[in-house]
Amino acid sequence: MSNAVSTVRKTAVPGRTDGKQSGQRSAALAWLSVPALFFFLMFAVVPLAGVLILSFSSWDGIGAIGSAGLGNWFSVLADPVLYSSLGLTFLIMIVSWLVQTPISLLLGVFTAGSQRYRAALAVLYFLPLLLSSAAVAIAFKALLDPNFGLATGLGLPFLAQDWLGVPHLAVGLVIFVIAWQFVPFHTLIYQGGVRQIPKSLYEAAEIDGAGTIKKFFHITLPQLKYTIITSSTLMVVGSLTYFDLIFVLTGGGPGNSTRILALDMYLRGFRANLMGPASVIAVILVLIGLALALFLQRLGGKDKQGSQLEGM
């Protein structure tokens, strides 16, 4: 009997020790998150709180800050320029998503192959992302100049148009340049997603006689569900911040035809010295971004952290 009791004690003590060690390990990991939490508070929460406070204030960026109450909100929400900028922002967002998603998906599937030439093409596709948005805008502005650009240099008359002077051409050019620069990034995301799909699924489909198209629609697309949602979230929320590219390329013109919300915020704050109304637009941008991100994550279902390899 005594031997049994001593055996139980010997087996019980290590269990308590392991539990204590596990608790200490969890506490240590919690402390490791403190620096990240500090930087998040300092560089995300505090600036957002400052912008929210500034949206109820009157400030020209130089003098003293005064109280404006709800005046800034009333003036901005009654301004028709806000709604035209909002509509243009959503237009560029939707069209950019419709253009970039299928191209990125197809390129991602193509470059996921093991052939060497596909790896070389993947590197070439990624090059536009290494350039700054301002440099890309300057380059396209020079290339599409109707007098000194490609139209004259290569003798291509159909390029000799006033791309930045006609509203619908300017909007189309903005969408094209955005897609040209950011398709490589989303291609890389889809490439990684495709490489996570087990080859056994494709082998089983081949045994059943499935061709390339059937394998794409019945295996690749369903398995990329969460990858598509992640890419779409980055694409849609990122479209709210296309400021530098449009500012350098068109400056918001002609007229206000390319004046999106981010550019409208800049022009009000740093051109008109109306920091209060500019802060109102900044708050609106944050709210729209959060709403869109939550909506897209809801599309992923309840198990947002689950693997994209459903059924595996």
C-alpha cells in the first residue's frame, strides 16, 4: 500500500511541475508582447485619438487650436465634393479589384509551377513592386505624354491622346497604373497559396479524368478561398490610401475627376490649411476601412483562423 502511495506521489508531482512551467512560459510570452503593444498604442491608437479630437477643432496647422464643435462635421458632410470623392474612391476600388484579382490569380497559379522559366518570370513580374509609387507615376506621365512620349518616339498614333486632360481617360489611366504596380504583390500571395495545396488532390483528379480547367475550378479555386479573402482585403482597404500615385500622376485633375478621399484630405489640410475638415475625412477613411475589412473577413466564415485546406 505504501509503495502505491509513493508511486502516486511521484507521478503527481511532475504533473504539477509541468503545469507551473507552462504557466511561467505563458507569462513570459505575454511579456514579450508588451513592446509590440506599446508601439501599437503609440503609433496607431494615440494618432487616431488625436485625429478624432482634431476633427472637432479649428486649426490652420500653425496657430493655436480652437474648438469648432460639430461645425467641421456639418461642413464636410454638406460638401458635394466629399460625395464625389467618395464615389470615385469606391469606383476605383471596385474596378481595381475586378481587374487585379483575376490577373493576379492566374499569374499566381502559373508561377507556382516548378519549371525554371516560371521562376524567372515570377522575378520579372515582381519588379514593378520594387519601385515607389511616385517614381511609377512620373514614369507613366512621361511615357504617355502626347508630345514627347511613346506616341512620338515609337510612332504610335493611338497613344497620342491627352490621357491626363480628359476625365474618363485620366480615371482609366489611374486604374491601369495601380494594377500594373500592385498585381505582382497579389500574384506572390496566390503563388504561395497554390503551393500549399497538396499534389495528391490533383493526382486524384487526374485519375478521375479531370482536365486542367476542371482541376482549376474544382480544386484550385475552392482551396484558395481564404487566400482570395486575404488578397481582397489588402486590395480593397489599400485602395483607400492611393494618395501618392494619384497626387503625382494627376494631382486630382482634370477638375476633380481623380480626387479620391485620401487626396481630398490632403488638399483640405495642407493646401487650404483646414486641418479640422481634413481630420473629419481621415476619420471617415478609418471607419470605411474597418467596415470593409470586417465585411470581407465575415465572408470567410466563422473559422477565420482555419487552414484553407478544407477537409484535409
